Amino acid sequence: MTRVRPLPAAAPAARALPVAVVLVAAETIAWHDRGSIAAADFLPSSLAIAALAAVVLWSRAARRPPREALSALGLLTGLAVWAALSGFWAPVPSLARDEGLLVLTGAISFLVPLLVLNTPQDRLVALGIFTGAVTVLAIATVITLHGSTNVGDVFEFRRLSFPITYANATAGLLMAGVWPALLLAGRRAGAPAGRVLAFSTATLLIATSLLAQSKGAVLGTAASVLVVVAFSAARMRLVLVAVLASLPAALAFGRLTAAYDTSGAAEIRDVHRAATTLVLLALVAAVLGAVYVACDLGLDLGEARRRLVGRGVLALTVAAIVVGGGIVATSHPQAWLSAHWQAFKHPEAPGSASTHLVQLGSNRYDFWRVAVDEFRRHPLVGDGARGFGPAYLVYGRSSETPARAHSLPLELLGEEGIIGFLLAAGAFGLVLFGLVRRTRGRSAVATAALGGCVLLLAQACVDWTFTFPALTIPFFVLAGIGLADEGRRSVPTRAGRGGAALAALVALVVFLPPWLSAKLVTRGEAQRSTSDLHVAHLLDPVSVDPWLAEAQIATTPAQALGPLEQARARAPRSVEVRYLLGSAYWNDGKRAAAAKEYEAALALDPREPAIEQALRAVKR
């Protein structure tokens, strides 16, 4: 009988390497492109991830994904196709297609860890890589803050907006690494030095996220704590580590959030002080973590006592919720709710409080109202993926021009209808069900993944974070790490080769053409090359960008009319297209046609003064 050789010690790290590649692709979007949501910026990462999946499937090393993960993958793929198909009735077809590309990128990112991780050690290594990737981003952010000379480069509305320009997405990405770090810090079987490092990392991530002052991240954190305490047998250990790791950040809260209450030279001073504080907090946390690890290794409560204390933690958590609700109920709850409801409906000016975290006022009430109204108008299929932005221009009551509804459930209902909502709910439901099942089965990695995924999903209910590929990709990677069971059979050779061919086809036919088209549009505008723009249109017939670029480089108004009329035929509900076409007609002396286009543009954006002025001028 042939003796099977044991796998070398480096095998877990080698098998987890594809996970690292996917995370590098996501962090490239976060750092290099500032978290851009433009397809032209995230498609190179999509290409790399799809090519990686093809290589893994072709290599015969791929493992069969668990059943619920495979079902979730199918639903995500269906959601991607549905979003792209909604371009037939969406206000801007290319944006609907981009939403489909984003969801498909997330689905492939979810697939990679499922294919390559097959042992408990694999999953632990992958979890460490995930934590390390987020930590590297946090450290780079701290260094950038310390060297910054212009507040506008790193802060917006007095909140951290670096590396991702949307503060809530920055907070979400940093907090996504907290539960994995807490798990690694509290894992008794881990190396002491690694546990101390993970403890310090958790504190650094919590403290850095505070600079973004995201209420959505706070909500997500609270939801994740409740879920972990409810389902994890290791609740006592995790809650203790979480409290200890949060303590340094809580004590330094004033210094970390001081920039929100200042301006000018004082603001940049507070930013530098916050960066220095973050370094000090990481060092203090390392000392605190060392003390915790030393005490943990020297203390053994025994299985029975651990269960008793764990149940006590659960009981105390429930009691805290009940007591908190009781306090509200006995303190004039109607007046309390009324006051907070009014604060929620009516925005406060930035800086009217010492921290953004205590300000309830925002325009989300109006965003959600429009999203609900869109669902009522198109309950089955929605208004089309990414159709909220154009809808809000027409029906919104605030001066903001949001691209999304700032709530993933309402966004799905309003844009993709019941069909899109059910596809997404099914996919996310299967992911959470699988993670909860493994958490209850005492899987430490699944527990960390459950905490991180719940945090990001809960935050996405009040923020538009899932539109950012720099956040969407890590979410699905973390979910894949948590769902990758051990001991699964290899993917059969024929199925693996077929899957590799399909992944390669997605990369070459779905991701590559629109990215090349965008590059050609940029070059065509710079070099005034109509040939580049014609090729760009052939590669991406859905987008109006080649037509707009051709009109931009036209030498006469008459030459610009043809491309703009083509763009109007492709996207008749685009404000930009109708306005530009009206201006071209006016410059070409066709005042009646110009007035018609300006009226159409004004109907699509009734509160835009520039369109009103142009319409009045052309009608004189």
C-alpha cells in the first residue's frame, strides 16, 4: 500500500494565498482609487479575482463549496444578472449594468475562499490574513494622518474620509476586522505573541474607526454583539476581550473626536493629535493584552464554570436590554420617541454637537421616503438598479443628490423590486444561517465571520456602504472564510475545468470590455481621437460615455448633435444627456429643439437652477 505523505507545514499558508490576493485587490480599490464606485476603477480588481478563480478551478486543488454556500452563490449570480437586466428599464442603463458587475465581483470573491480552504488551520490562517490586511490599511491611514498638511485630504465634514472618501464606508471596513482580531486575541490555543498583537490590533481598529464617527457602524457593532452573545458558546471570552480592547479607545474618545468640534488650524492640529493618540493606544493595548494573555494562560475555570459564566454573560446582556427599555418606558416614552423622531426627520448643521455620533438629524428620512415610493410605483421589478439617484432628483425634498437610498433593503425594493429583494435576502439569509450553524457548533472562525458579517449588514441598513467594492469584496471574503468547512471533497476534474472556463469567460467577456472601453474613452478625449471612441462604443454599447466624449471633442455644435442624439436614444432619462443636447441645439441656433431638451432636463431635475436659467434664456 502506498503511504500518503503528510502535507508540509507551509500548506495552510499556501492554500490561503488566493484569499490574500483577493484582499489585496479590494484594498487597491480602497487605497489607490479612494474606494471609488466607478466600474472603470474596480473592474481591474474584478478581472484579477475572476482570473484567480479560473486558475484555482483549473489546478485540481479546488474543493466543493458547502451546499448552503453554493445555493447562496447561485442566488448572488441571479441577483447580478437581474441587476444587469434591469438596465432595460433603468434611468441610466450603464449604471444598472455596473451594479450587476459589482454583485458578480462579490460572488466570485465569495467563491475563492470556499474553493481553497479545507482545514481548520487553513481557515485560521485566512482569518489572520484578513485581520492583517485591514490592519495594514489602518496603519497606513494613521501614517497619512500624521503627515497630512491639508484637512480636506483626509477629513470631510470633520470626519475621517480616508482612505475611502465616504466616512461610513471607512468605519465599516475598519470595524470588519475587529471580530477576527478579537477571536485571535481570545483564542487560548494561539501563540501568546500573536494573541497580544491581535489584541492591540483590535484596539487600533476600534479607535481609528471612531475618527469616522459613523452611527451606522455603531448600530452594526451593537447588532453583532447581540448575535455573537446569543449564538456563541465562547461569549464569555469574546465579550471580555471586546470590553478590554475597547477600553483604551473609550478613554481617549475626546481626543479622537476633537477634530469634529474645531475648524481651521485647530482642526489639523487635532488630526495630528488623533494620529499620535492612535499610536499610543496601540502600545497601551499591547501591554494590556500581554497582561490579559498572561492571566488567561494561568487561569483555568473548567468546562462547567465556563458554561455557567457564559450563560451569565448572556443573561446580563438580555437584562441590560430589558432595563434600558424599562427606563425608556418609564420616562415618558411618547415624548422621548417624538423628540427623537423629529430630530431624525430634520437635519442638524454639522458641528452643532461635539460629536457626530449624538446627531440624529439627517436627510435619510427623505431618502427612505423616496425609496418606499419607488417600490410602490414599481413593486415587482423596481425602477432599475441604481435608479434611486435620478428618482431622488425628481421627488426629493432636500438639497442633497444621493446616488443610493442609504438602506440596502429599501434600495433593493425600490430599484430591483420584490424579485431583486428576494434574491438578495435569500443569499444573505443562507450565509447567515450557515455561519450561525457553525458558530453553534463551536467554530471559532465562523464566530468571527458571523460577527463581522452581521456588523456590515446591519450598517448597510442605514448607510450605502454596500455600493463600495472596497467593502463588498471583504464582506464576501469573510463570509467565505467562515463557511469553508473542512474535509470537503475535491471538485471533479471535468467540473473544475468547466468552472475555470466559465470564470475565464466572465473575465474576458463580462469584465474586460467595459474596462477597455473606459480606458479608450479617456484616451480618446485626451488625444481627440474619434477612432478610439468608436472602438469604445463597440466594446461597451450600453454606456453613453463614448457618445458624450465624441460630443466633447467636436469642433462645431452641429458635429456634437449626432453623438448627443445617440446618447439620448440610449439614456433618455439622463439629466446630463438632455441638458448637453439642449445646449448643443441652442449653440446650433435651434432654439425650439433646445427648449424641448431643457424642459425634459428640468422635469428630471426640477431643483437645478442652471437648467432653469438656460430654459429662461432660450425662451427670451
